[in-house]
Amino acid sequence: MKLTLKIWRQNGSQDKGKMVDYQVSDISESMSFLEMMDVLNEQIINEGGEPVAFDHDCREGICGMCSMHINGEPHGPDKGITTCQLHMRSFKDGDTITIEPFRAKAFPVIKDLMVDRSSFERIQQAGGYISVNTSGNTQDANSIPIDKHAADMAMDSATCIGCGACVASCKNASAMLFVGAKVSQYALLPQGQVEAVDRVKNMVAQMDLEGFGNCTNTGACEVECPKGISLENIARLNREYFKANVKG
Amino acid sequence: MSGFFNSSIGRKYAMALSAFFLMIFIVQHFAINILSVFSPDAFNEISHFMGTNPLVQFGLQPILLFGVIFHFVMGFILEIRNRNARVVKYAQYNGDANSTWMSRNMIWSGGFILVFLVIHFIDFWFPEINTKFIQGDMSGLLADGEGYRYYEELTHKFAPIWRVALYCVGFIFLALHLLHGFSSAFQSVGANNKYTRGLKGFGKAYAIIIPLGFIFIALFHHFNQ
Amino acid sequence: MSILDSKVPKGPLKDKWTNYKDKINLVNPANKRSIDIIVVGTGLAGGSAAATLAELGYNVKAFCYQDSPRRAHSIAAQGGINAAKNYQGDGDSTYRLFYDTIKGGDYRSREANVYRLAEVSGNIIDQCVAQGVPFARDYGGLLDNRSFGGVLVSRTFYAKGQTGQQLLLGAYSAMNRQIARGKIEMFNRHEMLDVVKINGKARGIIARNLVTGEIERHSAHAVVIATGGYGNVYFLSTNAMGSNATAAWKVHKKGAFFANPCYTQIHPTCIPRSGDYQSKLTLMSESLRNDGRIWVPKKMEDVMAIREGKKKPTDLSEEERDYYLERRYPAFGNLVPRDVASRAAKERCDAGYGVNATGEAVYLDFKSAIERYGNEQAKLHGITNASKEKITELGEEIIRAKYGNLFQMYEKIVDENPYKTPMMIYPATHYTMGGIWVDYNLMTTVEGLYCIGEANFSDHGANRLGASALMQGLADGYFILPYTIGDYLSHEIRTGKIPTNTPEFDEAEKAVTDQINAFINNKGTHSVDYFHKKLGKVMWDKCGMSRNATDLKEAIQEIKAIREEFYKEVKVPGKANEMNPELEKAGRVADFLELGELFAKDALMREESCGGHFREESVELDGEQEGEAKRNDAEFAFVAAWEYKGEPSDAVLHKEQLEFNDIELKQRSYK
């Protein structure tokens, strides 16, 4: 395949940045999208240029590092996958592909397609945990039976990989699906109840502070989430937040 | 709770609660208007009651006005904030791939509804207020004293085709707004459960039937002059 | 007498850890506040260690090269975590987990360490549940277990096919709590480039801020290395792209011995390579071998026909297929341990029976499982005379419920429907049992320098059993290191803050800066990946699944040549003081190029076959086990710990003799 790539190039956070066109050829259909990017970078290096910087690590859809906005969608046109799981057979010979970083005020660009998602870190630090020390003598794991249905739902929420596709796809750059998933995981488990009030209040306060937009329930996040985290998580977040404020 | 309404989620609740109120109001408004198709007399009676009852006029009417203004102002504030959450825009943004046009354009459907509301107020509400509270005519009667004026005024307004067309467009925007807004309001207050599918279906029906009904009323009176 | 002292406590195996804990020195809470610890790497081992040390009151500085601790490659572990809880009442015990791990590791691990690991395994599950890790449960609300290869009990706890992710998020949440409390200072997008030794003790590190390119000095009273394995020495592996051996190699160069580098695990069920552009290999969980049957065609003409697309695998009748694992190992069949399954696949492919264009793939077929489950279901639903289609449909449903996400993953990558046509699989590098040598305290041969998780030479001997890596990482971080490091730090309470403006820091920083500048200023001709791929090919061809003296000797020469060419011809674009992924890669590949040579040297020295290390010269020559791996306990029951002396070829071997008092050494037989 021969392709035209329109890629966002930005040399550092202070640079203004612009879209630059590249041509690549001999792209195999069985290549992953990031392998196509490797081919491009090899080509740029051989021509004496600076390769395109992009985040990636596990290349199997679980670490959440890769973060490209491809042809107007986070992680590209296919559903239920991350950028690294996208394969070139989803494109045709002669296609033009637009590649941009995930865009949000709370995700400033570091370089080219790399963004700084430390806002997610700070939200997690605000309450995304259960306060239990490592002692080796917490109660036996089976002393807290948990309804299988609740455990399965908590697992579904916990599969979030923190990639930020929800923010990138949202027209408001809202982080509610991300926050909703974490709050839900603990809200669905008995272990999470003790700190429920403070957790949701602190996490939402931090989310607001980071400059994410508000949710208008467009549902784009749910569609683009590589792990299929559902909007129910946002509804649960809203309920938990309301409950927490009523309680005090 | 004071912090609640300053938070992003608190504002969602506020938008949803005002939306619920407005959606109930629209049903009531529609119920009265549709009477005009079946029984001019009944329409006149209820219009007079609503127009002169102190509880409605001095209790519900200010709340409604507040609800309308709140919903609009908050909607615009949130839109501005949401736009600020993405400073550099995408060169390519394929919203159709993951969301409906309606959900992404609430500000536009809402904005057109606001324009329509202004016209609607000029057409009906200001003349009413003028007649009742400035000129002090609380009788609700026609100038010649022969019966109530409400039905007469209504049909008169829908005589010119441009106004009918304008109202139709206004209701189409209302339909578009409600197609997303109805279920969205429920999601905002945290109602997402096994009933959600049914509720979404009901919401779609509501969003289409009510505006269509209003359009029908306008057309009915236009063609029955 | 070896200079290596394992410091294993005296006394009976069962009581060693308890007695040890009772007698170690402790640091009082007020003193902990004035002690700093650096933890490099934030996977299961590093993350859990950082969180626990911070809970105890130490000041922790944690480093990871990713943008968040949550992205460490522990996150990719699929199957599960072992623990001797005996919740299923099937006869599991601490001793049995200990025994299985020693045996699975082909008797090349240290007894006392493995017993301790088995001992604390149950605590891990308790701790994780308390943290809110959503393990799978049965309908009664209690924890569910599954069984894994090489053992006779169900002791594996799991969270769908994402156990590693959930455990890591548990450790990450514990870290977040400490970051919020100010007890952990987190350095994301930072890479450790050297360790700093003062008076023989590890006192800090030199790290590069990957965003700004700034070289930073960080001091501490102890340094913990938890940076994972070195599987990427093969270029292609199931590791993450960024997984590297730089931290481990840099401490090795500063005096930490590197143990058993040749012990690598090649996992049998990975998706095969499709072309030269391939950047990484994807693992398919071992659990697939419970229901899949592995085969290649019997006749060479069928192989050719399949490669040319003239025939499809489904066209071949049962008689035309060679289910080689079932043929060679009737007792264990498709469920032989990882090393055995991998070598058998290689044997068939080397003989020319590989079924894809590259000649490196075998089939993993679910057809009989689908039929078997379909028939069962038909009976269950009371369907008599069910049609073939109905049976297939019912069977596919069961397979979908068990392996749906894996089948989907396969289909996304290969674009073939594995329900209708057999999967193609081939072995790939997965885990490295070798690593930095540590004593019972998890301290390396450098005082104050600790190494935990996959990065150390580990408790897995020469071969790791499934679901044991997660167990070891968390055991080291949550339950072992926090005790053992305290014993060392109790002598540091009067040391005071360690300054970074000393000659030792100057020197270490200068070495780091010099290397970076050398890369940037080198006017080479080839990208870093060019050399990495070249190294990977040598490693795979000559130090891969089976090894022999001739190949290994060649490999040593070839790697050396690649290394020399690398320093002359590598081309690193960009600048030093900016985000520069090519520069990062250059430093990592430079270290792999040294490690690879030591790897080959170690493999050459170990003239026996054990676990993941198979020497063609050391096989059973006759009898039932003919052609199988032959261990040599008389000469090689030792840990090979290498001391750095300038060049990998100059490395000096130190032996830690392994003693087995509580377990009898036996040959592993799967016939």
C-alpha cells in the first residue's frame, strides 16, 4: 500500500505545531498501525530528519500508553481496540490518514503525538484507592463474600486502561468516564464503602480542577473506549457524588 | 451542598432538573393547546383560568421563567467552559462515528429554541402581560365583549404562513433538542439501569410526538381560517 | 569457597522465615522519616515495594520510564496468580507449592527462597482483596480458582484474562495513596542510567528526565532495582517495546553479579511473525492448550500446498495430521510444560513442516474441542440427533465463553476466524528467569543495592511455571523486601541526608553525559533498530530454544562485532536536551549488546540441559526419554553468577552451589 500521512508535528510544549504531510509506500496489510509508524520513522531517520515522537509500550492493547487520534477518532476507525491493535488492513491503498495527538487542555502536548496525561494521575491520587496497609495479616480473602454479579461489574469497570480516549473523543474533553470507572469499581465492592464519601468528592474536585470539560452525555466515550467501559459508570458516578453530598 | 452546584456534576444535576421541569411544562402546554383543535370553548375556559389564577400567574409563572432562563444561561456557561477544555481543535473530528448529531449540537438546537422563544413571547406572552397587567383588562373577553378572546387570538396569529413556517422550524429544533435531552437528563441524575432502554424509547416518542403535535396545531389553525 | 554468601538463615526450612523476622533489627518510626529509599521500576515488584516502604514511613522516590506507574509491563500478564490457599480443598499446601515451583524450575532455584515465596503467597491474595482487586468469584461469592500447566491442584486466582492488570492497579492504588500523603515522590518519564556507589554502598542514581533530557542526581540510603526482565535482547518478544535491561546492566557494571543470564522462557503459544517489519509478538494465554490440539501436516507436499494457498488446513483429514505433542508425550500431550512444547514446535518447523510463509508456525486446533463440547451440550439440552451444524454452534458457544477475548485478539491481529480454521502459533521469548544475583535478603553483591521481581535471578530456577511471576513480584515487594531492607537500614539511622555534590556523583553523571553526547554526535549510517534487529536475530538463531557449543561460540563473536559496528555506525537524530525516543533506545540497545554476549557465554558454560536452557549436546541417548533434555546435577547444580570485569568476555564466574535438603532431585518426565 501507498499512503499519505498528515501528521501533527510539534517540537516541544512551547512550539505552535503544524500538520506535515508524509508519503509511505510498501505498507503491508498485516502491519499494525504502529509498525507503519516505525516504517515511517525509519524512513525519516534515513533521510536525515527527526522521527515522529509517539507514546507506545506494550503494543498489545493493555498498557494504555498509545494515544493517537486517527482520521478524527481516538485509536482510529475500528472499535474496541487501542492504536497498537489497529491494523493496516483497515485502510486502502492511496488513502490519506490524518494523525493527531489526543487533544484536551488537561492533556498538553509534550512533543508531536505525545501528550501529558498526568492530570489522570492526580485524579487517582485524590482518592482512587482503598486505605489499607500492607501487613500480611489483613483478614482472610474469603471472609468477605461478594456477590458474583457485583464482582463482575466491578471487574468491568476496573478494566479501564487509563489511555484517555474518552477525553479525546468527547466534544467537551470530559474525563467523566475515566473517573466514573474508578469510582464505580470501588462503589460496587464492600471494601470501597468505608471511604466512599470522601473518595468521590475528592476525585471529582480534582477532575474539575484539572480543566476537563463537563459531560453532556453524547456517549462518544463509551463508543471509543477500547475496553468498552459503559455510560452506566458515569451514571453511577453522578449518583455516588449526589449521595456523598447529601451525607455530608 | 453549597459546593455541589459549583461542581461539574452538580451542574449536570441542575441542568437535568430544570430540563425535567421544562419537559413537564411542555406536556401541560401541549395538552392545553391541543384542546383548541377539538373544543374552542374548553380551550378558552382553561386559558382564562391559567391566565387569571393568581397561583399560576404569581406562583408557577415566575418559577417557569426562572427555569427557562436558568436552563439557557447554565447551558451557555457550560458550553463556554466545555469549549475551553480543548484549546487546540482537531484538524479532523469524526463525531458521527461515535455520537449523534443531536447530542453534539445541543447548543445550536437550544440556541434556535431561544430565538424561537423570543418570537413566541413577542407573539403571545407580551401582549398577554400588556392586556392584563398594564391595561388592567383581566376579563379575558373580546373587545366587543362577545365571549373569550383566547381562541380568536390564537387562530389569528396562525393566519400568516411565515409565522406558521417559523413555528414549525422552532418545533423541529425542539424535537432535535429533546431527542438527546430527554434521555440525557435521566443519565445526568444517575438513572441508568435495566429500565434505560425502555426509557430511551419513550424519550424518542416524546421528542417526536410533542413537537409534531405543536406543528399539527399550528397547521390546523392556519388551514382552518 | 565461593565469595557468594546466600545468607540463608539456619534452622528447619519451615521456620527459617519466621525465625528470621523475629530476630532482625528494626528501625523506629522516627528514624524511618530520615531515611530515603530509591525504587526504580513500578511494576508489581517495584510498585508494591514503593507503597509498602512508604507506608512504613520511609521517604521513597520511585522512578518509571512510562508516563504512569500503571503502565509497567506487569499489566500485560493474563492468566493468574498462584497462592497456596487450598480454598478448593484439593490437597494444596505451602509445601506443595514449594515443591511444584522447585520441580517446575528444574531444580535450579534456592530452596529457602522458594519456600518463603510459597509461605507468603496466601497473604498476597488477602492483601489484594482488601485493596479492592476484583478477582473472579463463584456464585457463593467466594474466590474462584483455575488450574495451570505443570501442577495437580487448582490454586490460580484470576481476574478474567487481565490478572496482571488488576494486581498492578492494586499496587498502583496503594502507591497513589502514598503519593497523596507525600511519602512517595513519583518520577514518571524518568530513566535510571546509572547507580552511584559511595564507599562500596549504593547511595543514589543518575536519572534522565525523558521530557526535558535533563540529567538528575538522586541520593538515598538504599536503592531497589525492580525493572523487570531482559527478554527484549531478542528484539522480538512478548515484552513491551520499552522493557529494557539498562538499570540491571548498569548495576552489574558497578559490581552486582548477574546470575544465570541464559535462563529464558520461550512461551509456546504466541502469534507467529508475519514479516520483517514486526515489532513485537503477542502472547496467547497458556490456558488455550487445555482445549486446543497442536499439529502440523504429516506430508511435506501438504505443507507446501498450504503455504502456497492451494490447500486449507481444514482440508486435511485426521490421518494426514501429525499431532506431534500427543505422539511424543502421550501422558501429558498438549499440556506439557512451556519449554517442552516450545522445543517440539521448533523441531517440527526446523524439519520443514512450518505452516505459514515464514515456515515458523504450527496449528492450534479447536475443532475436536468444539465437537466434544457441542455433543455434551446437545445431551445437556436433550437434543437428540443434533445436526453437525447444531453441534458446532453449541460447541463454539462454550469455546467463546472460555476464550472469547483471546479468539477476538487473534482475529484482530491475523484476520482469520479461529473458530473456523485452526490458529497458527509459534514460540516467543516471554520471561527471563536469569537476572541480578541476590541473597536471601534480596540484596545484590553491592551493599544497600536490592533487586526484586523479574529483574533478580528469581525463585523460578531454570523454568518458570505459569501464574508464578505475579506471585513472586508481589511477594518480594509487599512482604519480603520491607523486612529485609529494614535490617540493613537499621545501621543507617545515623548516616543523615546523603549529599549529591560528591565526586562519586560527579563521576557517574559525567559517564552518563559522555555516553549521551557520543550517541548524539556520532555521524552514523543506521538507526538503532537496525542494530537491535541484528542482535535479535543472532540471539534467536543461536541462543534461542536449543543451543550448541558451535553456535554459541559464533554468537559471542557476532554480538561483539555488532557491538563494535553499533558504536561506529549508529545514527541518533535529535538533541540530548529534549524528548528523544531514539536516544533512549540507543542507550538500551548498547546494554543489550553487552548482555547478549554474557548470555551466550553463560549458555556455553552450562553444558547441561535444564528448563528453558536446552543444550543439544546434553540429551538422553537411549531409553524411554531418548532425545529429551538431560540435566547434570553432579556438575551444574549451581547458580552461575558473573562478575563484570570490563568486557562481557572477561566476566568472571562465581558459583553458588544449590543444596537440596527437603526435596529429592528427579528427572522431569512427561512421557
